[in-house]
Amino acid sequence: MTKGTQADVNPDLKKERLKCNFNIQEVTFIIDGGKDKTLQRKKIEDVALNIAASIDEVPEECLNLKERYDNAVRKSCVYSNIVKNELLEITGLEALGSPGLRRTADAFFKDVSPFMLHLGMFVPTIIGQCTPEQQAHWLPKALEMQIIGAYAQTELGHGTFIRGLETTATYDPATEEFVLHSPTLTSTKWWAGGLGNTANHCIVVAQLYTKGQCHGTHPFIVPIRDLDTHEPFPGVKVGDVGIRMGFNTADNGFLRFNQYRIPRENMMMKNAKVMKDGTYVKVARHEKLTYGTMVFVRVTLVMEAAFNLAKAATIAVRYSAVRRQSQPKPGEPEPQILDYPTQQHKLFICIATAHALQLTGLWLWRTFEAVLADMRKGDTDSLPELHALSSCLKAVSTSDSAALIEQCRFACGGHGYMLSSNLPLLYSFVTATRTYEGDYTVLLLQTARFLVKAWEQAESGKVLTPTVAYLACAAAKEKVVWSDSVDGMIRSFQAVAAGKIAACAENIKRLTKTGTSLEDAWQLSTVRLVAASEAHCRAMICQAYWHEVTRLTASCSASVKIVMEQLATLYLVYWALETTGDLLRYSTICESELNKLQLKYEELLALIRPNAVGLVDAFDFRDEILHSTLGAYDGRVYERLMEEALKSPLNETSVQSSFHKYIRPLAKGKL
């Protein structure tokens, strides 16, 4: 189903693939993180997809809400059973970084599996927040799917502001139990995936009270449904939150407690615990250690953004190679729309951004693994930098991906509006990731706190951590001279970030000198702070992307090195042109150099054009994973559109019952 026979492939796509002048498999290895990772991924895909269990006879979007949910649960169980051996190999957070399970899951679900948060948050939190004894009890059950879990942190009245959560967990030493309670309507847990009708356990984040004192939020493993009957336990009220813009098979739920009791041992006690007598004990740096799972999720979301953007780019580029339109030269055939520079401008940055986010995500993952290893030794010194970095990268990557996926939909014209293109579903999925696990603005402001502190350290001549080392040059008043070389552009992006960070720090100082409180001065500077964090993140992506391309292509064939460098350079030039105002303000660039940059950008579009289809083929998506009438490997766009249209229930009969009930009586004046 992935590639079919060459005889079935659209002639234009055949020609495009013959134009490709680099080894596609080499690029696939780079994107996956190495040949071994590619082989591992393909093995999982073969196991999960070759039996065609992911295919629906009736398109998912043609089912009603309850039918879609039931179908998603059925397929979740089938998929879990197929990949159970891979699940049982998970022993730590690092093992959850493999893309194989995530990619193949997409073949089963156009929308989202109601089990997604089980592996995405429930299992990682058990690994990250439980003691070895607790892990030995809970982890095998979770991985063997004996229990199905959700993660409930967000409430109806509070999201990003964790300290404001209202759900309480009050310790009763007489029975050695915690009493969970939802004291207000706004304390209702809200949005948790899998919670509404699927999960029988849930990790609940609640305010911990013991001996009359509140110790802040802590996680608890809470059984919420009977394992045999699936009925909610007395004291638990749980259900679905209602129809969403997307995620309608994710089973997002609400949860309330009425004096509901759980054993003391159900508190996740790796970093803090309550003794039998109610004494609260926490390890040193408890707050920092609890960052681990949260940072893990944000790191994975960077690669999630890359993954979904790569799918959208594959769909749009393949369609653009097949679609022919207009007649700029009389008497000549209609050109492929991929030949139009405006189409190249829309789409090639999508390919480059998918590469940029994927390679930056892999680099971030390695950084996360190193910090995790340090944390296990009790060293949390690197965690604030990783927290700041993962926060801004999660914000910018999800925002960029959402915007560019929508751009891919625009590039496909009317057919991109069809759900069968899969572009609307990809957009509805990724636009949600911009908000959950940390809102865009809030995360950038978290990064900004780290950046302002770093600027103060730079001004005082202290040694800076690697990702902000560039601030030292700005603090020393070193002028950045513009150059359109790669290194020159990266230095200029860093100069923009440094200039904006410095301006924020200066504005906060100015306001506090006039009597404004530090808190109010911060609030009055937040528009600038968000912009500074975004500029820092863009500079980091540019630097990491280019560094990774250079490192990973060092032993590749010359043609692969060339095309990867062309894409990376396109990314840098694109963002230089998008931020000309900033460059004019913080670097020495002038109008003639901007004109030169525009010409360079247009030259790069022309250079990449022959390899466009080859580049998206290198993402190596099976048709089952793309779910797209427009983006299948064989390019049979129009045939697939018609085949999918005929599956609609409205085409089962030539005359609908509504004609006889309403239209005919209306026409006869007898309604």
C-alpha cells in the first residue's frame, strides 16, 4: 500500500523522482537519527501495519461521535496488542523517545487515540515521579495494559498556573489515607485525554495538606473506575467535556471528587513523601526534580511538531507535482503548480522547517538525556537552562508548525479543504499542541526569566551557560557586522536576540527606578519579553539546525551534503527576510544587502525545485500514516478523491429521505 507498482504511479511523480540527484535513503537515516533507528522504525511499522488492521471500511469522519469513539477504542486495543512487545521494553523516559510507536499509531487514528495520554503522560510520570518500589507495582500493569491511565492537572478554572489548582488531597493519619476533594466548580479536572470514558486510573495533581499545612501541588495515582464493571467509584464523578475543534476521539474528560479516599502509598513519592504519622518529607531541590516529566513532554512535542509538519509538506509537495493549472504561455501545456515560484515559496520553507525542528529536537533530546543522567546523580545545575530551552522550543515549534500546516492547506487550493486530504485534521491537532502542556505566551515568559538573569550575569562578567553564551559579546558592546554567510546570519540572529533581551532588562530597571514594583515592571515589559524569547529561540534553532546538518552530513555523499545545506541555508535566509526590521535595528545590514539576500533566496528555491519530491519522499511516510488522498506515494490524486467521495453515506442512495419529507412538500406547497 505504501508505494504500489511503478505502473500505477502518476507520470509527473515518476519524472520528479527521476530528477532527484541525491540518495534519498541517506537523508532518511539523518532524519530518523541513524540507520539503526530507521530499521527499528520500519520493523515496528511492518509489524503494526502489514496486516491492514488500521484500515477503516467507512471513513472515520463519516461516523457519529459515539461510533468514532467506539472505533477508536477498538483500534487502540488492537494496536496495543500488536505492539505489546515493544511496550514491555520501556524501562525509562529515554525509551519513550523512539518515534516508531508514535508514527505507526498515526496509521490507526486520523484524529487521536483515547490511549494517547496513557503512554504520553501516565507512564512517563510513573517513571519520573515514583519510587523504585512504586514503579515495580504500577509500571508493569501500565505497560501490559492491565490498567489504563490518564493525567489530570488542568482544571476548569486553572491551566498554566499550577500553584492556583484547587483540588485538595488531605492526609488522614487515622486511616493512613488521602482524602481527595473538589471544593468548587472551577476545581473540576478538565481536558485530560482518555479520562472521560476510557481510563480506570488517573494521575491527579492536587494541593497536599497534612497536619493542617499546605505543601503545594503533588501527584497521586488514583483508581477512578472498577476494573471489572468500569463503573466510577462512589465519590468520583467523571465524563466527557464535549465536542472539540479536534481531538474528538481523544476522550478528553472532566473529573470531580467528593471526599474520595486513596491509600497513602498512592502518593507518588520519589521526590517527596508523607510518613504514616502525617510528617511531610521532601528531598533537596524537590521543585527542580519534579520538572523532569514536564520537560520530557515538551521535548517530545518539538519532534511531534516536526513530524506533523513533515506529513503536511509531503502531502502538499506531492499534490503540487501532480496538479497542473493555468496557461502562462499560450499553446503550451498547463504547468505543474510546483513550478510556480510562489508555490515553492509556500512549501520549501515547510520542508526546511520540518528538518530544522526534527534535528533540533534530536539535539534537544540528547541534551535531555544528559541532564536526566546528571539528575540521577543529584546534580540539577543544568536543569534551569534545559527548562528554558524546552519551553521556548515547544512554544515556537508548535506555533510555526500550525502556521505552516495551514499554509500547506492553502497551497492545495480547494482540495486541501477536504478532510480526506488530512490537512484539516493535521492542523486541528497541531494547533492544540500550541496550547496544551504550556501556553505559547506563558512558556516564552518562563524562558524570558532565564534570559534576563543571564543578561545580568553577562553584564557582571560571569560565565554563561552554552545556549546564552552569545550574550557575552553583546554585554561587551561588540558590534556584529552583517554577513550573508551562514555563520554571519547566525551571529546576526543572536545580535537581535541579545539586543531585545538587553532592552527588556533595561526597561525593567528603568521602571523600578521610578518606583514601580518589580512585579509590575515585569508585567509592563511582557510584550517585549515575549519577543525577546522568540528571537532567542529562533537564533537557537538556526544555530542547532546548521550545526546538526554539518555534523550529520560529514560522512555523507556530496550530493546529500549539498541538498541538506541548501535547505538549511534556505531556512536562515527565509527568517532573515522575515525579520528585516530587527536586522536593520540590531546589525549593520543595509538595503543593498537585503536585495542581495532576496536574490539568494530565489536562487535557493530554484536549486531545491528538482529535489522537492525526493526530499519529502525521504520523510518515508507510508500511505497508511499519511491518510491523504492528495499525498499518496502513487500520486493518483483524482482517483483517490473520487473513491473516497463514494464512501460517503450520502452516496448510498440516489435520493435521500429528506427529499420526500421536506423538499417535495415544499415544492408542492404542502410543507
